[in-house]
Amino acid sequence: MLANLSAQNFYDINTIQTIEITFAQSNWDQLLDAAYSGSGDYIMAESVSINGTLFDSVGVKYKGNSTYQSNQTKNPFHIELDTFKDHIYENYTDIKLSNVAKDPSFLREVLSYQILRQYMDAPLSNYANVYVNGSLIGLYSNSEAVSKKFVNNRFGSKSNTFIKCNPPDGAGPGTNALPNLVYLGQDSSNYDNAYELKSDDGWQDLINLCDTLSNATSEIEKILDVDRVLWMLAFDNILVNLDSYIGGFAQNYYLYKDDYQRFLPVVWDLNESFGRFAMTGSGQLNSTTAKQQMSHLLNANDADFPLVQKLFSVPMYKRMYLAHCKTMLLENFDNSSYYSTGQSLQALIDAAVQADGNKFFSYNNFLSNLTTDISGGGGPGGGTTPGITNLMDARNTYLLDLSDFTQSEPAITNINLSDTMPILGETIVFTASITNADNVYLGYRSAEGAPFQRVPMFDDGTHDDGAANDGIYGINLVINSFFTQYYIYAENSGIGLFSPRRAEYEYHTVQAIFSDAGDLVINELMASNVQVISDQDGEYDDWIELFNNSNSTLDIGGYFLSDDATELMKWALPAGTQINSLDYLIVWADKDDNQAGLHASFKLSSGGETLFLSDATGIIVDQISFPAFASDLSYARIPNGTGSFQIADPTYNSQNDQSNNISVVNRGDSKMIVIPNPAAYSFQLNFGDEVVKEREVIVYDLSGKVVFQDIIDSSESINCTTWPAGMYVARSGSLRSKIIVRR
């Protein structure tokens, strides 16, 4: 029996990937060395196999700066699947493999990214065993490339200004080209030896950023996501990640300008996190003790680090930074959760580290460096590598004992909304009980990824906040979108506090509803149509069902459907499109514009997203956010036309009602019955009149996760003892039935 099946995730933290590179040439290492020191071009590998999936004619080259050496066997790799042919693996084409040359623990990069992803968008990272021409080269850290695919996936676009903040010729002793965002005038040639442009153009955008940061800091939020930058600076400082913006070379981050005209930072290259790198920009931290006690305000007065100096000179930004530092300390280090994660990763890779004959430190170094300092070693650069817990436990204690963190922070409790399901267009009151604060703000936005607007909350008795000075702060806000994301920020003269603590990366959400269902509504949708209904060309595509609640025919030519809040007019219904009274209209969401009928220019995401219906002027008529759910089910209004949405059996182009809420589905004379239902410990499936009694059965929960898969007959029982209570769907061929598990 196979349980919990799903496609293997290339960056699954619990799985060591297997990557096998095959070159036709026996002197492949010499060719890669020559390309690295010369043209920088990719060498064509005969094939690359990723977890058994084989790709021919793949681009491979060595990468890295200080971790590459021509005389070592284990060099870092950059594999580009689509250099010579249009290959792709799990939607990835670029594979970045680091050789762990400076890290006895093998943990720094993967563990650091694991921590960082709690607070900002950052690459996924895990491990891979890498083979070349059949020989194991060793265990590598495998981190997601910060590419156009990355920014498109995280930020919703890929064609805007995109800058890699590393010197193109590499950093090293004597490097003067620093991507530190110091303003160097309007001539772009002053910047091109410190930054690498990854987009077609954008030098002027970078110059404007540097100019604003240095000379008009009060305007900086218009062109920079300051909160995300503060999280980055807090992370680099807390984890003593000095091969970063705050260190000697001010590098290893990207900047991407989103559709809201703000630069977003993305951290990259964490192999020397946890104190492995020692240069601060003003000197070196030559001992673990110095790193344990590194100032949390490093470079705050240094004009060579304007991202620190200029932002920290704004009192609110400094208080936000301190709040983020304290959150990171409390959530990872004060509770030792980082140590537990490190132990789990260490156990996962133990055998692979032992088998790595080309590692730069000993196996005993690997075992001990999670806790204990390692002197010297085989890695480039030598020096002492702090034990991760030796560094971080003492650093956590040191920082939390500083006055900036022992001072009383604000307290935010009892956040209340006057209406938790407001009607679209309604004004509601946000209130919260807040103590020890001088200023309180509500941050809110109505589109995913948009900048949060920050407005003050009041305790003056005139903002529906109760009596003046009673510790209850309030603000009125018109809810003009179907969802509003928000957080509360409070600060005193010394430090701030967010609710939720991880804001702005995390936030609270309020969902609006219609006062009554409108005349025209989204009535049902299917985001993964495997075999339910085909279009006129026999294709099983996503579909959207509209319904006319009114007693009159509606002309909806020129109305729009979209899955993008920033592009509501994505696809227009053709002129002359009508829906009769109490009737349905099907739109295929398949990107097949050239087919006959109604075919939208986008597909629906089976992972869940928001669907918008707008009128001819761009005003939203209906909007629905749907979750991930299993194939061949639909998301439908129940009751039909007016009700709330539920996961249901599809009723294509016909009425939705309670009976189709994942009920037993009959196909002709065939049916599948669950006995008993509800079930507590086990159940059987009766296939009714099916001639074939032995069938493959798949059972999944409503998120689509498979909990059971096997070939059984009706005499066999399926054990559900370990399944959480709830609803499940059993599927066998065209048959499907719901199962209720109760405890």
C-alpha cells in the first residue's frame, strides 16, 4: 500500500535529492575549469538525471567565488536545464549546488534559509548527493536560484528592474566595488562594477534608489519595501551573517522592482552564516566571543552602509527593526527551536556526510560543529568556525540583556472588528487594547503584494474607541474590497511591537461579503478537471459557471474575468454575450482563445487563488477566493446562486444544491457505497453492479492529500484509525463517494 503520495518536491526539506551528471568527455573537470576562468559559458553535459528523471544535452558550469578552486574535486555547480533544450523539472530550470566548503556542520545554508523564510520571501533549500560520470562527488546544499522564475512566483512579475547586488568580478581582499547603495551620482558607469543587472534595463532605477536613500529618506517607502529590508537587516545581524549587506563586502542580496514601483530585497548565499565570515566593514571579529557580542546596531553610523545608517536614523524604522530582532530571537533562539531543527537536519544527512569522500572537514567536525567551535579545517579561507549553538545561545542571552530589548515593549490584545464579515462598502471599526504605547497604527491593504497603508489609531473617545485614554485604540475603515489584510503596530519611545509579530510578512485578514447576491454571480468553478466534462474539442479544461439571479436577460458583453487583482480586465466576455433569467453560462478557463465558444485567456490554479468578475467599467461584481481541493470536484454556491461556496460534486451548467455537497456519485448503473459511513476505525467499499470487483482505490482529504492508495476488492476493509476526524473522498475510476471519519 502507498500512503500520502504526492509528486516529489525538489526542495523538500526532508528528502536528499539525487543528481547524476554525465559528460561524454573524460576531461570534464578540465573543461569546466577552463570555462570558469575564461568565457564563463556552460559546458554541455550528455545528460543530467534528477531523482531518476533523465534530461539530455544540459548546461553545466562551476560557480562560486571563494568556494571554487581549480585544484579541488568538489566544486560548486550551476546546472541550467534549458541552455540547449527546453527542459524543466518541477518548474525549475536553474539548479544551484553549493559545495559546503566553509561549513563543518553542513547546516548553515539550509538552516539559515529555514529561519529566514518565516519573515520574508527567500529561496527554498535542502540537500543533494551529486554524481559525475558515476562517481559520487559529495553532498551539496541545493538552494533555489533567485531567478526571473523566482520573482515571478513570489512577486507576480518578472520583467521589471532586477539587480544582483554582487560585484560581477567577485569580491575579495582589496575589493572596492561594493553594492552598498551609496549614491555615486547620475552616471550609471559608476555603478556597473558593483552591481549586475539581470533585467534588460534598470540602471536609472538603481540610481534613483541610491539617491532617495541618501538624500530624501522621507520618501523612501515609495520606492523601497522598508519593512522587508528591516527583516533582512535583523536576520543578517542576529545570525552574524556578515557575508551580506552589513558585512565587509555589502553583498549577497538581490533587488527586484515590483509592479507597485518598490524594490524588494531577496537574501542570497548563506553558506557563511552563523559567524563563519568575520569582516564587518570596519574591521574583523576575530573570536567567537566578539561575534557573540556583535552590536545589534552594527554600521548604524557608517555612511558606507546607507541602508542601515539612513533607515536607523528614522526613529520609527529603528523601533520596527528592534521589534523584528526581538521577534526573531524569541521565536528561534530563546526557545532553542533552531537547535532542534539543526539536530533533525543533522540526523537526515548523517549517512550522506559520512559517504562524502571529498568533504572539506572531517566527519567528527560535522558531528561537533552544531555545538562546538572548529579550528582550521580543509575549507578555503581556514580560520575558526563557531559552533552554532555556542555562538547563538550566548548571542541570544547577550542581546536580550541589552537595554534596547529589556525595555518594556507595547502590549497588543483584544483586537476586535465591529463586523467580522462586513458587507462590501461597509465602514467598520478596528479596536485593540494597547498599553505602554505612544503611537498606534493600522496597516492595511486590499490586494496581495500591494504596499500596506499605515494610518494612526486613536484613544481619544471620538473614533468608536470607548472613553478617551482608556487604553482602547480605534479607527474606522471603509471595506472596499472582498478581502483586506491588516496588522497593528504600536511603539513607545524605545521599541515597537507588531500584531501579528511577523508583520508585514504575516497579517490578519477580514473577508467582505455581498449584502445580497447580485444579479450576476460566479456560481461554480472547477480548477482541476480530469474527467468530468470536456469542451467542444474534447479537452478536459478548467471551467467557470456564471449564473443570472434576476428575472431578466442580462447582456454581459464587455464584462471581465480575471485571476489577478492587479489586472481585473484580463479577459473580456465577447460583445453580445447574454444570460437568460435564472440561467447559466460556462466559460472555459484554458488559455485557448482560438477555440470556438467562451475560452478565457487564463487557467485556474489547482492550488487555490482568487477569481474576479468585473463589469465593463472595471468595477468588481463578484469575487471568490477558493482553496486547493482535489481534482474533479468543484467549488459551488450552495444554495444555488445565493449561498456560500463549498467543495462539492460538480453540477456543470445546472443547479447546485445541498445534495451535491460531495455526495455519492452514480455513473449509470454503477455506484460505490461506503460501509459504515460515518466510520470510526475502518470501512469497506461496495462497488455495486461493477463486474470488476478488484479495483484501485484512492482516498484523499479535501486539500487533495492522498491518505490511502491500493488495489482492493469489496471484501477488504480500509483502516482509517490514524486519520484525523473529518471528511474524505474515495475515488475508484469514475466512481466517487464521501467518507466521514468520526472519533
